[in-house]
Amino acid sequence: MTWLWVALGLVALAAFLYWQLIIAEGAYLGRRVVAWLYDLSAKAYDNIKSYEPGYEQWFLGLPLSRALATYPDPLLLDVATGTARLARTLCAQAGFHGRIIGVDYSRKMLRQAVATTQPWADRLTFIRQDAAQLPFPDATFDVVSCLEALEFMPHPEAVLHELARVLRPGGIFLITNRIGRDARLLPGRSYTPEAFEALLQTLPLEMIRTQPWQEDYDLVWAVKSGVPQPVSLRRLEDILQCPICAAALRRTADSVACANGHSFPAAAGFIDLA
């Protein structure tokens, strides 16, 4: 009888670990655990996900490129950029001539992003930082995106507010919502399509549209409310803020620093603000 209880305990433990580490990807165990799991899988991540270039082009890169056709110098922020999936498919579009800043919390995922985007390195900047504390002023970006990641963040609603904050009026808001069989196993992190649209309606967003995309994800588009205003060229040194004091950050040979003495490394192809 004792062995039976031991066996049941091991089964329960295995099920718990599978839920926490595989399905939830460490989301309930804290931000560091999530980043650690992504660090472990970074080199194999693209093979695991098996992205289909044609699918990425037709259902992600091309629609977004066309939506930005009227923007003279589009600036895009991709949160939880991972291995730069969005940046790769968007930069490969003939109609896209803008710049992209990718933010992630996993160092090794960012290293992979740098390695996979070398052809467009002059148009890309990668930053390691918490998505709930974006180091940019209000109304900075023409597009903000966050794909297949919101449910793995400690505070999803705080991230949504940050995304909306740094988006310019008239800018494009692009995000995924977890659906499918495993979504029910992510309490407090997943939403029904109706509940997710209702949540987005609490933000300064309009024209919210849910689009079927993958078995486990819907793609949700929206536009930030307000009248678009013309902006000048937004250089990185004009928009990057110190996460400690919000002062402007200036680039040096191998770091970025603010006037208040806070310094952060900028090596391996990305700026480490975290």
C-alpha cells in the first residue's frame, strides 16, 4: 500500500511539473524561472516552434507591412521578441523600411535574435528589460506587438497598459490571445476572446479585431485612440530612458549611462537594462 501512495505521489508531482514547466512555461514560478527556461531552449527554439516562412509572410509580415505603408519612418516595438520572429518576417518585406526595437528578458534568446537578424542589423536594436517597465516615453512607437508571450508574464494587465502607454495615437496594437485546449490550464493568465476584447476596451484602444490565427492563439489587432501627430526621426538616444530614474541614456563604447550615474552593459549585441 505504501508503494501505491508513493507511485501516486510521483505521478502527481510529474503532472504538476509538466503543468508548471511545459504548459505554463514557469509563469506561476516567477519571471526568473520563465527566463531560465527560455535560456535553456534558446538555441533550439526556432526548431521547436517550426515557423513556416511562407505562413509568417502571408499572415504576419505582409499584413503588418501593408498597414504601415503610409508611415514615413515607422518605429516598431516588439515585446517578448524572442529569437526575433517578427523582426525577421517584417524586415524581409519589400514594403517595410522602418526600424524595430525588440525587448526580451532572456539573455540567450536575445543572443539568438542578434545572430538571426544580421542582414538587417542597422535597423534593429535589442534590449533586455522587464515588459512591465518599458524604458520609453509615452506615445513613442507607431506599432507595439507582443506575440505568444502575454500569458507567461507575471502581470499581464500591467504589460498591456505599458504597451498602450508607449504607443502613439493612431498607432497599431498587435497582440496574441491564448486559446485552445491548454488555455484553461492557465488560470488568471488566459482569457476567452470576448473577455480579452473587453479587457482591451478598458485601454485607449479602438477598432479591436480578433483574427483566427493558430490552433493555440488568436491574433488581435487594434488602433490607439486619438489624433496622430507628426513626429521627427526618433533616434535611440532620444527615446531610451534609464529604468531607475527615467533620465535619458547615452551610448558609450560598451555601455549606456544616464547623467545620474546609472550605467548598463551594452555587449553581445543588446543593451542589458535588467
